[in-house]
Amino acid sequence: MATLSEVDFKFDRQAIERLTQGLNHEAAQNIERDLNRLSSQLKGRPPENVKGAVQRLFASHGGKVTEPDLSTYAEAVSEGQRIVVRVS
């Protein structure tokens, strides 16, 4: 019977990166969907009043948004713009 110290693990780094990229893409799609929903709900409100909702939205997806991106998203939501989130 092999003990844990005798087990040799080998990772396929490329497979892990592909999986992570797929998860990032899915997360971006979900955030984009929710930002656009928020945009239709909060259109016309001042960006300063929208920032908290944008921060909560990112937090609900396990993320964090900080300045200057927070202001950019809040302004787009305030203007009712369609938002596209890209994974780099």
C-alpha cells in the first residue's frame, strides 16, 4: 500500500490554464449579464449613488472592483450603457 509521501503528482499546466481561462470567461459573462441588468435598473441615477451597487455586484461574484474601474462602471450604469466585460 502506497503512502501519501510515495505518490508522485504530475500536473498538466496547460490543461489547468485552459480550465481557469474557461472559468474566468464564464465569470465575466455572468458579471456582464448582471451589470447590464443593473444598468437598466439604475439608469439616470448619479454615478456616486450607483457605486455601492456595482461594488456589491462584484462582491456577489467573489470579486472586487476599485477605482478608477469602479467610477467607469458606475458612470456606464448611470447612463444606461450596455456593458461588455472582457477577460484578458
